[in-house]
Amino acid sequence: MLEKIREGSQGLAAKIVLGAVILSFALAGIGGYLGQTTEQPVAEVNGVKISQLDFARAFENERGRLEQQFGEYFEQIASDPTYMAQIREGVVERLVQQELQNQLAQELGLRVSDEQIKQAIFEMPYFQIGGQFSNDRYLQLIRQMNFQPDDFREYLREEMTRNQLVSAIAGSDFALDSEVKQTLTLQQQTRNVDYLVLDKEKLKSQVSVTESEIKDYYDLNQDQFMSPELVALNYIELKASDIELVDPITDEQVRAYYDENQAQYLEEERRRVSHILIESIENPESAQAKAQELYSQLQGGADFAELAKTHSDDVASGELGGDLDWIERDMMDPEFEAAAFALTNVGDYSSVVESEFGFHIIQLTDLQAQEVKAFEELASELRAELEQNAKIDAFYGKQEEVRELAFEVADSLDDAATAANVDVKNTELVARNLLPAPLNLPAVSRVIFTPELLEDGVNSEVIEVAPEHVVIVRVAEHKPAAVKSLEEVTAQITTRLENDKASELAKDKAQELFAQLEGGKALGEIATAEALEVKSEPALARQSYAVSPALVSKAFKMPHPGEGHASKAMVELNNGDSALLVVKSVNLAEVADELEPQQKQSITRTQVNKNYLALLNALEDTAEIVKPSTFEVAEEN
């Protein structure tokens, strides 16, 4: 098992998980917590304290994930203090579980080496530019996450070590065929049910709502009637691609650039070759002798392509006369390559060459010598590259000038806009979740809703929204979130109270009718007397979408009906309706003796998840965990 654990930290899944962690942190950012310290931990696990900074990182990571998941609806969700309290509690719980895993990993002696950490960092695409690791990019991103290099390496070590535990559970768990069949039998079981629904909408005519009830509900639930925080913004946007060059790129500059960089425009030598392969796995001496015999036949005038078709062990190329198509340097086995590139003229063939695959005879069938691409072929591409470089240079020069002016004249963007040769753009009053692009990016919206911009009315710092693309914003007008007036929400409250009262009537009526059902009255008789409709599902499945989820769930929790009598229940539905449910019989599934691999994999995965949760619960049950009843964390607005 320990071998599986150690392998787990090096696999593709581990890199994907770690990459996701880095990406979500990079998108979310934790700038709002820089410098934040506190003595009080958010939790303590077997004497190890989980700090406020640990919580801040994890909470902002989770917030960023939710913003991406829910998009424009997140602000509406986040305005519910109960929901955000649940999010905070969930983050603390995960931190506790992670610390328990860290302690178990230490107890098991699990380790991730410095070399593994280094390799993981080098391979993360978020730290790469053009497919190559960039130390500048690496340092920039981890500083955005409020990490120093040593801290980040230790954070990564903990993540990779925990991943070893997860991989161990996934790699060592299994399900017996009998267990899989038993599970499939339950999963594929269906039930024969009848039900009737008491629709609350049909009972609304029997309810009324008074003004005092509306007023009372409004007073007790004002957090439900908040109008969102609104801002009107001024901003300037500077993009390298939009910059107009004062001095256009000349033909002379393009030619000079080509001459200075000719080494970059080399087309490497290519050779088209054919070969005859005699494999040497079973008997190297015999293979070499056969290859030498074929070489002798070639020297005697035999046709290379015919010999390849009849004798080569490389069947695919042999059918084509041994043709391997075009090759370049560093494509083939070193011994093969050396022999192929030593041939001088088209038609020449090598002596017998040994490689790891066996013995070869190689023929040169075509040749493209190394050459430099012509200037005319590259001129337009080089001009575009020079223009882009010039625009980027101009961009960074303007960015610095704009940064200084926005700071010096903090109550206006006019001077900065003039220096950048761009217009100041404006928005109407808009909610956070409706900001226009590029202001709707989390990195920008967080800055907009800081006290400095909302209360002091100053210009923001330069905010990067993409490579060579920045904005500076200021808040022209701010309307804090406020409770809507009673008049604005009276209709909404009336509908809510009517629904609640109608649901209570439906529930009371369902209880009355359920008593009749329990007393022996048939469901059909009840339906007829109440002008209701009985619906039937002779083969209701667990995954049925045609029936209310509450009814499906209840149907499969009810006991099997006995001889001569059905199982009965009253069910409150999620939409406020109520229902009577009768399970008449259970239809057992027939499972084939031969199991599908996907079925076994799915059930094993479910078992893995159950065992993983069981491990976490066991660790919590035996640990000494202290969570303060309340703690405060400064959140960004």
C-alpha cells in the first residue's frame, strides 16, 4: 500500500489536482489578506493551530470558485448571511480535515522530496510562457497568493502528501463481483406505485393575507429584500494592441531584423529514408547474419524495395518498400540516425546498422538540404513581430506614465487618459454582478469595492486584466445595499404568504386523507370523493425524472409491501404540494452474470468515496478538535 501511496504523488491526477489549486488561487487572489495577522486560530487539531491566514487563503479560494461557478448570480447568493456563514463553516471543516490528513501522513512516514516539488512547479502550465518554465511568472503568481517561495514549496508539499493518501485509498480499494451484483440489483430495482397529489394552487382561493401579516413578515425578514450595492464608474483601458505607433516600422528595419536573426529562420536538413529491419530479440547472431546476407544481395544488384517487402520485420514500412517518410535530427534511434545522415547521395544505402530494435540496412531516397527561409517569405511576419514589440515597449512606457498621473491626480482620470491617448469610459449605476467587461473580472471587481475607492473616491492602482492589457478605475457614484421599501415588495410577500398558507392547507388535507387510507379506504375511492386523479408508475426507477424527487425518494425508503397489503405514506413535496403514496409491489432486477467493466468501475468509485469519508470521520472521532464558537475574518466587500 505504501508503494501506491508514494506513486500517487507523481501521477497525472496529482498534477491535475495541484494545477487546479494553483489556478483557482491565481484567479481568486488573496490580496485583501496581505499583512493580516491575529492571535486567535480558527481551529485547533491535536494541539496544531489553524491560523486566520490559512483560513483567509482557503476562504478566498472557495469564494473565487463559487464566483466562477455561479457567475452573475453569485452576488445574490453571497448577500445571504446564512449561506455565507455555511460557506465559512465548510472551509473551516475542510481545513480541519486537511490537518488530520497531514498528521496521518506524518505518522505513516509519507514524504515528498524537494526534487518532486521542484519538478511539479516546473511542469505546471500556469508558471510557463511558451511552454517553458518562467521564474518571473512563478514569482509573480505566488506573490499574488501571498506566498514567499519557501512557504509555497511547503504548501505544495502538504498538498502532494495529502494526495498520496487519496491515491492510496483509490488504488487499494476494490469490490467483489458479488458485491457489485448486489449493488446493481438494488440500483436497478423498480417499484409499482400509485399516488395522488394535492395541488396547493387549487387551495389558494381559500386563503387570505392581511396587511398586518405582510408588515410583520417584512419586519422580520428584511434581509430578504435588500437592493444590491450599486456603483457608477469612470475607467481608462490601455492595451498594447490598440496603441498606434508614432514611427511606423520601415522596410530597412525589417531587413535588418532578418539579417540579425537568420539563425532562427533555418529550415533543418530533412532526409527521406527506407530501411530493412531484421529483429534481434530471439537470436541476435542469426538476425545479424540474415541482415549481412541481404546486404550482400544489395551489393549484387538486388532491388532494395523488393527485399524490404519480402524480408523486413517492419511490416508496415515493408509493404511500402521500406519507406519511413521524412526524418529530421533527433527523431530516430542514435545509431540509426548517425547512419542515415552519413549517406551522401540519393540511392546510397548503409552497411548493416544495429539499434535497440534489431539490425537495419538504410537507404537514402530523397534529400532536402538545410537552408534559410527567404526574406520575402518572412517579411510580413517579421514586420508584424516588430510592430508588436514596438507596441509592447510603448505600452509599458505609457503604463508607467499613467500610473504616476493617476496617483498624483487621484480624484480624476482625465490627465492619465490624455497621457495614454485614450478616452475615459463611464458606466451607469450597476450592480457588482452586472459590471461590463473587462471590469467584471474578479481581480477588478474586488478593487472597485474596497473602502479606498468607495469612500475616498480615489483612482485605483493599475490593474492587469490580461498580458499587456490594464485598467484604472474610480467610483463616480456609490449606492450602498439597502432594504427595499414595503411598497416595493408587498406583492412578493403576499405571494409568499399565500403559498405558505395554501401549502399548510394541502398538508392538513393530506393528513386527513391519509388517515382514511390507513383506515382501509382505497386510494381510488379517496380520489373520486375529492375529485383528484390517481397516477400510476408500474416500474418507478430510482433515477426517474417524471415523478417528483420527494416521491421517488420516499418510495424507495418504504418497506416492501406484505402479502395482501401495500405500503402507504404521506409525502410533502418540495414545491409545497402534498401527496399520498402507495407502493403495491417491488420489481426485482435480473443482473447478468458477466459484469460490464464500467459498472464495476462506477460501483468501486462509489465505494472509494465512502471509504474516504469513513477515514475522515474516524480521524475526527479520535482527534482532539477545538473550534471557537465565533471568530471574525475580515472579508472583502
